[in-house]
Amino acid sequence: MANYLHFISLGLVCLLSGLKCEEEQKGIVIKLNRQKTAFEQHINNADFLKKYGIDNIDWLHKNHHYGGGPRTNDSISLKRYIDNEFYGTVVIGHPGQTINVAFDTSWSLSWVMSSECGFRHVGCWFHNKYDHSKSSEYKPDNRPIVIPEGKYNLSGYFSYDNISISHSNVTKFSFAEMNELPYTFLFSKVDGVLGLGLQQDSYEPFFYALVRQKKIANKVFSVYLNRDKQSSQGGNVILGYIEKRHIHSHQDENKNKIYDPIKYMPVKASPYWKFDLDTVYVNIQTKDQKPLVFCNNAKCTAITDTSSNNILGPRAEVNAIHKAIGAKSFFMDRYFVDCDTINKLPVVEITIGGQNFTLKGRDYTVKLSYFALNLCLSAFVPADYNDFWVLGGAFLSEYYTIYDVENKQIGIVKAA
């Protein structure tokens, strides 16, 4: 009876589970099928992954998180604030204190607001502030620092502490605690800056520290800014590699994915990612106005600014652009246009290394809505520069940028 029940139970197992069973003289043999691991499934689907721009599967063979050498990559998620700022979070000290920072290619220095920035400094209101007295990893430096910021200064002193981003961290990192800031920071979402600029002196920028401490293997990072202006997701700072799925592509006649070529430019000796800019061309096609061409007879340079949506240029040139597009003065050097005219605004072509990078009206305007009120701001902002431009999010949302620290070059390509 027991053997009979044994055979009945095994038969039910075979029937309900779908397993293939064979009867032998000494009983029943159940053949088990081996389920592939997630690792093997990834390997077997490598061709499928390539369709989405993931054609380097070396990461499947490496231990990125625990030992086995430095990580090959990491990615920091950015948020968007009123379509004017891009920022992410870092954790400083132990126990960790969460701070919102701009991951900024136009700064080499990293700094955060200090808990010592008191009530009389309006710029520190409503912000997260770093309190070194609460961190067991804090080490004093106390060297003072003053940074001119227009008519006002940022001032504070240097400190050391651990800083964590996403899956990576830097220990004993040198940064500034600011205890005095301009009032303009009241309107900002960020509590500080994590500088992604180039090293020029004894101060070591954050990415350099990541590489030196073997937290990232490859001396390259890239920035993707989300062009969906209605989304709060601002994009990603990608450490250690180039994410091909962010590069514009097309299919050839054999349905192979062909990525747009990356335009690389050498960067100049500077704390910034500074490169030559050929021309800025505003393609106005009316009876009363001729196209505007800037930098044609001058040697202009430009940098990228991954923290802000603005495009800054010499005051006279930007004022001429605003006049051409019918923009009117609004507030703090910002101009607005009629929202109904955005699709009719002229194309702006920025030529870099002989290649044109095009912006349409919808790219260089920002639409702000409050109930029934709509306001469309120009991303162009006049500044007291000579032959110098700052390309912020209005440009970078259309073009994916690669920052090659090892070869001191910047890459620009149409974003997907």
C-alpha cells in the first residue's frame, strides 16, 4: 500500500509539474530541467541587449561591487527643478547627511552649505546644511576660502569628510564649507556643488579622487540631460563609460544600428571644460532682418554647464538675439517670448570644430505654467563676457556630452 501511494504521489508530481518521468525496475526516475541563471540569460541575450545600445557586456564578468578591482562604471540620477536647475544627492559623513548638489562641469571645487551659515544669510534659508560636528569621519582643515560671485562672495573654509554618491564613495575628500552665501541661493534647489571640472592645481576635484582611490576604473564620465521638460527626472551623470543608448542612431539598409559620430574637441588649460567655438548663427529669414552671425571674426571659446539650463553669452550678442526673436525683459537678466511664437522662432546653429549643432525655438525656451498663466523664458542670458559662451541645459538636453579626463577632450553628439 505504501509503495502504491508512493507511485501515485510521484505520478501526480510528474503530471502537475510537467516534468518528464520514466519508469525503471527499481522505481521512477524524474528528470529535472536546469533553469538558467540570470547571468546566463544575460549572456544569451547579448544580441538583444545590443539593440538597446548595451554592446559591452564585460560588466557581466566582473565583480563591480565587492573587491575585484575598481568599478568600471556608476550612474548618478539627476532631478530637474523648474526646468532651470539639474541636481542630485550626495551623502556626507557618518552617519550620513543628505545634501542636494549640482554636479557641475563649470566648477572644479566642491562645496556645501555649512550649518554655521546663520539666519542673517538669506541664501542659506530653506536648505540642507552640513554639520561636521555630527560626523565621526570629519577632519578639520580650516583654510579659509572666498569665491567672488558677481557683486557678492561665497566664503567659508576647507574640511575633510567622506562623500558617497550612488554606489561609489570617496574617503577623506577635501571640500569647502560655506558659511556666507549671496541671497540668490534662496531661489536655488541646491545646497552646494560637486565640481566635475579639470584639475589645475593642488586641489583634487571629485572625479579625480574617485579614480585615484580606485573607485572608478576609466577616466571618463558623460552627462545625459533629459529633454522632456515636463519630467522631474533630469538625466544622469554616468561615471566611467559612454552610454550608447543615449546617442542618436539610425538603421542602415541591413537594419544595423548606426550611431551618430561623436565630435571630440581638445580642451584648453583651464579649470573648465573649455574648447574653441567657431560661430553662433541665428537663422532669421525675414524681409526686415538678416541672419545674425557671432564669433565669425573673433576666436570664441565655450564651456559646458551641467547645473543650469541657461546659455550665457556676451551681453551685446545675447541682446541682439533677444531683439531678433522679439523677447522682452523680465527679471534678473531673464527675457520672455510670446508662447504662441515658439514654433516660429529662428533656428540657432552653434558650430564647433566645423560641425553644426542646431537648436530650435522649443529647445532654447522654457515654458513655466501657474494655473492659467503661461510664461515662456528664453534660455539665453546676457553676461559680461568677451567672446565667451556657456552652454547649459538648453544645449546639453539636445546633445550628449562625454568628458575624457585622460585625453583632455570633450565629446559632443546628438542625444537619442
